[in-house]
Amino acid sequence: MARTNDDGGDTQESRGEIAYARLKESIQAGELKPGQRIREIEMADRLKMSRTPVREALRRLEADGLLTFAPYRGMVIAELDHQAVMELYQMREVLEGTAAGLAARHASEAEISVLRDIMSNDPGEDGDPQRLATHNRQFHGALYRAAHNRYLLKTLNVLRDAMALLGMTTLSLTGRSDTAREEHAAIVHAVEARDAAAAEAAARAHIRSAQRARIRIMFGDEAASGGGPGGEGA
């Protein structure tokens, strides 16, 4: 619980939490980009806070793997190379497939209704990329919670933090949001049918599709098709 001081203001602890949340959001939104140098005093100015809560926030972000120390540069936003991206999506496929399978077994009717409602509010192909990304996070977050496994949820949330380092959403690619919508629908349909195997298969296919889109954004069409060094065909 956040404590207050005698005049009712926030404590240093709660300001540190606010600084952490705001910096993390800036990374997720791409306002702070991979490889960018992070200076404590500049971040304090950015957040209009003293350096102490910002220092604590930066330590937490480093522990999360979102910041790293680079020789001769100091603290920077972490960058992911091709291998790290492949490993990240491999873990997403396993964990999100498991989450979808568990949701098919354990989701309440109310939770399934939430998934349907989120899908019905999809911004569509003409939506702003940031709105599409926010909507996508809402869908996946609801799916995670519907799995009813606290340890899986915690692990998926850590993985989601790492996804912030990937930069622009794959939903910005032409046609990707329509494809993702169809993939989400397949997941929800299987969860509604209480078909755990189909739900897991649909979720795994969705993540593989997202992986191809991500590789295309980061490394070009040849790598996404597996034709280049380190591609899926390698």
C-alpha cells in the first residue's frame, strides 16, 4: 500500500512506482527506442520528478531486462538481435498455446464474453497502429487471465515486457490486422467450444504468424520467408 506524508502527498516509494510505470509505457510506445542512451537527469526532467524515484525506476527496468549497461555509453534501452527475437517468439508460442488450452478448460462464461466483446471492438484495418496494439494487448491479457494459472500469467507478463523492445507493432503491416483478427476469432471459437487442443493449435498458429510479420519488419521479406541467414528455414 502506498504511504502518504503529513501533508497528504505521495511518498518516495509511490513516486518511484509512477516513474517506473511511465518509463515502461514510453518504451512500449516506442518513445524510448532500443539502443537509446538513458540518462538519469534527462529522465527526471522528462517526468518532472526528482532523481531519486527515477533512479529506482531505472534499476527496476534494468532488472526487467528492458535496460542494459553498454561499455562507453552507460545505460541504454536493450536491443534484441535476430536470435533473441526468434527465442522470444518460440517462448510466446509455447506459453500462449498453453494459455489458450487452459482457457478452453477453465474460462468462465463471463470471461469468454469478455473475449468476444474485445473482438467486437476491434479498430479494424483502418485503425491507428497504437490503437491496434492496445486492443491486441487487451485481447491477449484477457486470454491469459482466462487460463486461471497465476504462474503462467506471471511468466507471460514478463514476456510481454520484453516484447516492448521490438518497436513498432506488426499490426502496422498492410493486411496484418485483418489476419490477426481472423486468428483471434479462431482462438475464441475453440475456447467457446471447450476444445483445448484446437485452442492451443490456433494460438500457436497466431504466434507463428506474428513471428513472420516481426521478422519481416526487422530483417526484411527474405528473412521472414526463411530464405536468408538465420531465417525460419535455417
